[in-house]
Amino acid sequence: MKPGLPKFTENTLIVPEILVESGRLITGLKLSVFWGYIVLSVVVFGVTLLGYLTILSLTSYNVQVPASGTDQAHIDTLFRYDPVNFVVPVFFFFEWFLSSTFTLMALRKSVGLPINFFKQFYHCMQSKYKLTCLFLIWLAVIELDLFIVSFDFARIFSSEFLALLMNMLIDLVCFILVTPLTFFAVPLVLTRRITILNTLKTSFGMMKVHGVAILITYFLFSIIFTISLIPMGAGCFWTIPMYFMMKGIIFRDVYGLKKLPN
């Protein structure tokens, strides 16, 4: 890990080349992604089950509820905890560190360096506090987006079309806010000794310069990913690693990192 910020280069991101190269370099990354998400699912399921049983055992008690008139209705109330409220943040938290590991692996592979899941995961753990800060910022943006889109814009604007445009605009703003965190901030804290504030300033600066190219790349990848879901999701074995390679290649090209000779 090097101190300071890497030199920024005004390189032009060529979308077709990014997609082609990201599909070509996934060899060696596919199995790590595949087994990583299987282990993540097992861990999250275990933690969720333990948390659900613990909370369920602590929230069963009797409550007296006054009925109409002078009668009293004694109702046994069991507060049933919704596992989804526990699963989602737990899954996202573990997935954040797992995806950070895959992003670092993809970045190394994009410049011709060897990759090893356990070594790169250990490297991520050395920056766990900064990664956790970035995760909390990312989660706050996502939660704010979900909160805003929950409004009934169709009733507010009295138009389904305007409501659709409003939701699309909100999602676009959310994308613009979270993309610098995942494409630039995470690799920066893993490769450079810089503060979170400088990381955020640099990341959003990169998004300002390359936002259009990244948006087009992400849109085209979304089409590829959607097609990969058609054969019972089997195509995700290739497209999910391709997504991480895409992020690694974009970071490499933006900062002009040199590829090692074969």
C-alpha cells in the first residue's frame, strides 16, 4: 500500500474495449467468486437463523390491551421478527468485504499480477475500518433512495408518467452517488494510505470526468447480465466475475496503471 494519491491521467475510457477485456480476463476469478458467494450465503443464513431464534425468544410476552367500553381484552402478543430486516444488512455487510476482495483481485489481474483470494482478503482486512466507513456511506445512500422512491409520486403529481420519470431520476442520482464508492473509493483505500475524506473527493472527481463512459459501460453490462439470467441464471458464473473485472479495468485505465508484460 503506497502513501498519497495516484497520479490521475486524462485517459479516455473506450467502452467496447473494457467489456471485451473484462470478459477475457475472468479466467482464474470465476471459481473464487463462485465459492465466495456460496460461503457468504451459508454464513449469512447461519447468522440470520441464530439472530432470528434469539430475538424470537426474547420478544414473546403478554400485553393488556383495553377494549371498547369498560371491558379489558387480555391478548397474548408474540412479536414476530421479520428475518428480512436482519438478513439484508448482514448480507450487504459481509458482501461488501467479499466484493472488495474480488475488486482487488480484479485490479491485480488487470495489470498482470498474480491473484490469491486469501491474500487479497487479508489485505482488505488491514483496511477494514475504512472499508466499513465506505460501507456505511453506501448503505445510507441506498436507504435514502429506497425511502424517497417509497413516496406515492403518482398521487403527488397526478400522473403515472411523471411518477415514472421521478423514480428514474432518483435512481440515476443514487447510481451517480454510489458508483464512485464502488469503482474508485474501494480500490483507493486498498492501494493507497489516504484519508476517507480525500478518498471521497478523489472518487467523485473521477466520476465527474468519466461518469458518462461509466454509465454507458454499466448500461451495456446490465444488458449482458440480464441475458445471462435467461438460462436459469447459469450465465452469472461468467457475468459476475466480469463485473468485478470491469471495475478493475476502469480503475486501471483511469489512473494509467501499467500492465506487466506477459
